Amino acid sequence: MRHLPGSAAPYVVRRIRLHEWAEVRDLRIRATGDPDAALAFLTNHDEELARPDSFWRERTAGGSLGENAAQFVAVTSGRWVGTATVLLRALGDTDHLGRALTAPRADIVGVYIDPGHRGQGLLGELLDAASAWAGAGGHDVLTLDVHRDNMRAQRAYARLGFTPTGITFESSIGPELEMRRAIE
């Protein structure tokens, strides 16, 4: 357990566990219900609410035990307050938007921090955990996509060493840009 700067409450950042599908579901539903979710997620609140429990069990199995995916959470006082997922992709695979990959990638997706816990270092802790896992899988760069108008997220990623690659594209949520940082 560690303490957030300026907080007495201990927290832990860890990979999700197989039996935690309900917690994975509940956090995703909270995330997509956030007022800024339209600029952050490729699905919406109603879509996530409509998914059956089998979907959440399968997603949790992949994020907890998968060789090509790992979901990390930040937990404090028993409450899940943040998450980030990393997806490992090989040369020739397609990414989550159907784009053909010309090189292996470690993609960060599904990033969320509860509003009351933003600006306390959790994003960095989650991305460091994802980075360590991806690095152990042979990757040397983390890549993520962020909406062009989501300046708060762009600034947060830049503070953590991500830089724009110059690649821009349109997705289901509008104009996005690609950012990446080296895995140390």
C-alpha cells in the first residue's frame, strides 16, 4: 500500500482479478457516465449498461489472465477509483479501431480516474504498471489515442512523457490524435 501525495488514505495499483467482473463492470459504467466520457470512450453509458454479465466476465478474464491484455486498477479504502488497460498487438494485427498495424504496439485504452481522485498521481501509477507489464512482454513503446478536443487528457499524458506522433484520424467519437512514450 502507498499513499497519494497529500492524502492519508492508502491506495494500491494492481492488475484486476478473475472474480472481479462486477467491479470491472461498475467502474466502466461510472466511467462512461462521466460528463467528459463522450471525448474519452468509444462506447457510451447506455451501451455499457445493456451488456450482459457474460460480457463482463469475458472482459475480466482477458484483463486479468490474458497474455495480450492487462487491466490495472487503483483501489483506495476498498473503492476502485481508476483504471487503465494495455493491449499488446503484433505486426499485422489490427488495433481497436480496425487500423492495420505496421509494427507491434502496446496500446493504452479505457483510461479513467474518478473526478475526486484526479491530479493526485494515480494516472502515472496506472500507466507505470501498464508500462512495466508491456515492457515485460517485449514492447518498448506505449501508444494511446486521445480526442483532439480533450485538452485535459492531452496535458495529463504530456506530463507523463507522451508526445504526439503526428498521426491524426477520425473515429466514432470524432477527431483523434496518437501519442506515445518510451517504456523505460
